[in-house]
Amino acid sequence: MEFSDIHIGMKCGSKKGSGTVTWIDGSTRTVYLSDSKSDDNFEVKLEDLIDDPQVHNRGDTFY
């Protein structure tokens, strides 16, 4: 995934969990995500993002 592909409001997955992008720091190449289930925020390095077109939160159900 390219850094330019990331935008606020998109869903992303990572090794730390998945969430919605709330802030992007271009100088450190860090993406800040908000976990929709618990409203906790966490930071993820760009290299740790999972390039997956279908990202689910932990509480989501797979069909």
C-alpha cells in the first residue's frame, strides 16, 4: 500500500487491529486509527498496515 493511497475515513487493518483512519502524519509515516468497537485510538506505522480490500473489525461477522 502506498502512503498516498491512505486517506482519513478509510478502514485499514494492521497487526494491532483494524479501524478507521483519523489522522495521518506524513513526516513519520504514521497512521492513527480509531477502533470502532471501543473508540480507542492507536498508531500504526505504514509498513504495518495490511493491504486487504475487505477489512473487518474484531466484532464483525463473516458470512
